Amino acid sequence: MSSKSRDQKSAGAGLVDRRSALAGIAAGTAAAVAPFNIVKAQAKVLKIGVILPRSGVQAFFGQSCAKGAEIAEEVLRQVGYDQKFEILNADFESNVDVARSRAERLINDGAHVLVGPFDSGAAMAIAQVTEQKRVPFVCNIAAVPQLTEQGYKFVFRIFPTSVDLVRNGLLGFKDVFAATGKTPQTAVFMHINDTFGQANKAAIDKLFPAANMPFKILDTIAYDPAARDLSVEVAKAKATNADLLMVVSRLNDAILLVREMVKQRWEPMGIMSPGSPGMYEAQFFQTLGKYSDYAVSVVPWYNPTTKLSALVGSAFNKKFPKDSLVGNIFNVGFTFESIMVAVDAFKRAGTTDPVALADAIRQTDLANRLMIGGPIKFDAKGQNMNVGSAVLQNFNQRPSVVFPKEAAEAAPVFPVPGWSQRA
Amino acid sequence: MSRMLRRLGEGVSNRALVALGLVFAALLLAPLVSNGYVLSVLIIALYYAYAGQAWNVMMGFCGQLSLGHSLYVGVAAYAAAIFFVKWNVPPVIGMFAAIAVAMAFGAVIGFLAFRFSVSGVYFALLTIAFAEFTRIGFDHFTWAGGSGGFFLKVEDRAADLITLRGPPIMFYYVMLALTALAFLFCRMLTQSRVGYYWFAIREDQEAAQALGINVFRYKMLAVIVSSGMTSLAGVFFAFYYNNLFPEQIFSMARSIELILGPIIGGLGTLFGPILGAFVLTVLADLVTEVLVFTGYDIPGVKQVFYGLCLAVVVIWLPLGIWPPLKRRLGLEGRS
């Protein structure tokens, strides 16, 4: 692989003289307007366009995902992929309009397959371009169900839909109750009212009645993603006297929520999320300290006990010594696996022809995985059929796997200690 | 008709007309030498040029600062998309409903503001407030998908202007036509009595009122015309992107994006919004390309470029890029 890593770029960095700058402008313009600069299908190097929100409001997540792409070469070589591939990076600036043009740009630059983009809206925009250009698109993270419901032939998603997320989430709740022998009778459901939260709420509405859950939901409270204060919502939730707080959150609101619960001294049996981010992220631990402990999230996660995860961990620590894999694993894991799907398809297809690659991706059967779940296999709509979730519980300000048993690092604790009882 | 054409060309130098013709011809032929990427960038540039032109009617001509124009884009996008998806009404008809809805919103905002003498910063805040609570409303409007988004079925078919389904090149020409028509319409407005009243209100509202101009009526007209024009950008947005999310389409950031073009190009000018949109969109992309080519892959460089453009314009070119450029090119009108 000849990945244009950040290090390589900075090595060549220096002052650019006027002549170089003019040459650069000329070349940039020429490259930008070169009509249909599509690399021939017989190319021996697979070009993977990785499109992520590396700037803008989602920059943190985009840059976290990018780390998964940066370690891919080293790890994949160690597990037997000696195919050459090149990563072409694109930043869609957390802007759906830009996502579409960046996808066009990557394809013009010769990308044989696109990977990304950590955003449902952007994924929908990119899918239109890849379908039109007949270039495979492996979606790393985006839960919007419609992505694989449009009849696209070149779109594949390794991430679960919101329905799968919630289904796994509710099953994970039951595992915790069974293991601890304690079951809540009632719950209050709080969710962020954005695309992700709404999709999860719809999935809960759909699945909950048939899931035979041991508790009933007393109230559902939605809050605005831009909310800076959740005191009213938390007071309302507390007033229900529910045993359990079930939450679909993102990072900032998860922090606000717990802060407010501590302030209002609301101590339900536990806080559990059936498949949302926030409560297992580094910022959550840094901001809340001991109050971040014992929160439960049932989310797609890596299996820390496999050989592949050890390789990923080692490559990650080498490349990003100041960063923590656990704090990035969700984004790193799905991005890494998306690239693995592309490279695996290239290996089997033996060509970079996008149509042949799409056919090969459709036949994917990847058992050697980083993330928890069965082998990666796509259904007729392009959706990965085997996405598992882990039950994470926070202990000592880090998330630990408590289920499934084969990946468990600790035993679950439920009900959780009160705020004042935490060390 | 000939009188109208004569009025459109009044005061415009031959040199300016030739230059305008050349620019239009270049845009007309651009797809012939563009790849998919360049075409998509040009579509975005034209989209911002058009929307900026629509906003310019309100702020540039009449002096009413709106920071919530994403409201009109959003409600029109939803209206046209809902008509199409739920009742199979093609956008060529649905756009009239979209225009009507956007104008109704504009009229309500205008009435509340101008009837109760809300002006300046407070008027701007009112426009933001409307955009914000409409976003929250759509977040809870589950019939239209709520915050989970509203989706149009994507179909791979030949260009169909009735249903606005087709390849990007069709959207390019639709946007080019809209931008050209908006340019001519705005030229017509600035040459009309309404336009002169607007300029008078912009320069000194009290003086305009003292001269007998019905300030309330003409300010309302500016808001309604501007919101109606902006609504077509919303219809385009819905059918080009095929998915609508309240948090994206009604966002404050989108409102700011819409107004950067006219501010940088030249507020109150006809060509400023177009020039500003192209400077921001095309040049910003070119800057990114050049940096990548020279080995600097810096995420967010485009936003830095936007900031620099804004700083340069605010400090050294307070009238925008177009007025001094026009002088330099000798394109100023005949007096």
C-alpha cells in the first residue's frame, strides 16, 4: 500500500516557493477539471476512497474513524492480506452538500470503492453518487434504515440498522437482569430528538411490545439535541418513580443527563442504553469522573479477547501512542472492518473493476472479525446480517465488556450504587 | 416586452453586456468540459448564487437583515417533497405549494416584525427564532419523518423536468436557468418603482416614510418576494439530495452559508451574490485541491478560507468584491 499518511505528508512539508505554488495551482486545476479521470479496471492497486467528516461539528468522530483507516495496512498485512491498496482521504466537512461532491471527487480520482461516512444524511447522499457511477460503497457507520431500503446494488453496510441495534440492546438488558437476579418493574425512556434518536425510538416502539421485557415504560421524554440544560426533563423523569432509566443519547446530552441526576439526587436502579453512543466515550469519563461508573451501554463493540483485536491494539498504540484504543474503538473498529471488507473482496475478485468488486463484496464471508458478531455477510439489500452487540458497563472510569460471556472482562453490577456511595 | 427589455439594459455598458454574455456562455458550456466532481461543485455554487440572490432582495435592496433564510428553503423543500411522495404531485406543480408556504411564513414574520416595529438586530433574531422553532416543529412532525428524516425514492432514469428526476447535468441546467432568471428578475426589480422604494427604505426609513412611501407595505413585499424566491432553492434541494433532515436543512449554519455569498460578493449588487458564491464554493474547493496536491491535507482548510475571505472583505472591501472589481474591469454603467 502507498497510503498517504499524515506523517508522510508532514515529512514533505516546508515552505512552498512561488514557482511550486503556481505549479500546484495549475496541477490542482488540471486535476480538478480532467474529464472522467477513471483509472482502468486492470489496476493492480486498489484505491479506497475514505470519506469522513474530518472537520466541522463531527470532526472528532471523523478523525477517530480515520485512525481505523490509518492502521489498516499494517494489521491487514499481518492477517494475510498482501494485496496493495491505497487510501484516498476526503473530508466532507460535516456537510451533506459537500459529501456528494467529495464522493464524486474520489471516484474521479480513481477510487474503486468508497468507505465512510459516519453520518446518515451523508451516507444517503454518497449512496446516490456511487449507485449512479456503479462504484461499491461500504458504509462504516450510519443507522438510517432507508440506506439499504432504496434498492441500491452498490451499497453495503456493515453497521447495524437502528432496529438491529435496539433488538440487541433489549436482549442485553435481559442478560444483565438474569445474571444479577434483579429486575426493574418500570422504566422511563429518555431520548435525544435527532435523526439517530428518532430512529431508535421508532425501533423501540416497534420491538418493545413483542420483546417480552420484564418492565413497562411509564413515560417517554424527548429532548432537543441543542439543549444546554436538562433539569426539567430529568425532574419529569424522576417524578415517574421509575426503577430504570433507559436512554438513547449522544455524548454531550449523556453528560448533562448524569450531571442533572446527581444534582437532583435521582438514583434509579440503573442507567441503560439499548444502543447509543455517549456513555462509553473518553469525554464522558473525563467529565463525570466517578459518576460515569456503572452506566450500561449495549452497543456494537470489539471483542478484546481475539488475536485480531490484539493486532489492532498494538498497531493503534504504535501509531497513536497518546491516544486510547478503547476511547476510539467504536469508530476505529467499523472503519477498519469496512476497509477489510473492501480488501477481502479485492483479494477474491482479483480485479479492481467496480462491478466485480461489488459482486465479491456481496459474497463476503469474513469470520475473522474485530467487532463482536458472526461472520460479515450481506443480505440482498446490502445489509450486514451478523452484527452483534456487547453489554458494556463502566468500571473505574472505563467501559468493560460484561456480555457476551466469551468476551467478558467483568461481571455486571445491578442495581448500581447510589451517587454518594461511589469511591 | 421590448420596453421591458429596454429597461433591463438601461444604463448597462456594452462592455458589461458582452462580459455578462461571456460568463453565461461559459456556464452554459461548462458541463462539456467538466467531470462529475466539477459539475457537482458548480451545482452547489449555482445553488448558493441563486439563494444568495433571493436573500439579497431582502437585505441588499431593502435593508432587512434575515439570519433565518434556511426556514424558507426548509419549508419549501418539505412541501414539494411531501406533495411528491405522499400524493404523487410532481414538483413542477408542487413548487407552487412550496412557494405559497414559504411566502406565508415570510408574510407572518414580516407582519409580526413590521407591525410591531421590530427592526435591526431584533428583526434578525426574530428570523432566527422562526427557523429554530420550525426545525423543532419538524423534529416532532412524524408524519413528515420527524428528525428521522424524509426520503424521496431515488430513481435511475433519464432527465424528466416534470418530476425533477434525472442525472446531475439536468440539475445543473435547472439551477443555471433559475440563477439567470433570478438575475433578470432582480434587475427588473431594481429598475422599477418598487426597487427605488426599497433602496429609499434601506438608506433611511424615516425619510422614505416622510416622502410618502408606505414603508410597511414595501418591506412586506421585500420579505414575501425574497421568501418566494428562496423557496425554489428548497424545491431544488429536496429533489437533488433526495433526503431531508430538519437539523440540517433548518440549521443556523445553513442560513449563514446562504448569506456569505452576497456579503462577500457585494451586498445590494446584482452580480455580487453570484461572484461571492463562486469565490466561496469554487475557489475554496480549488484551495483544498492545491493543498492536497502540494502535500498538505488539512481538514477544515475550506472553513479557514471562508473566514479569511470574510475578514478581507470586512476590513478592506466593505462593499464586497464586485464593486471594486467592476470599476477595475471598466464595467460601470452609463450615466
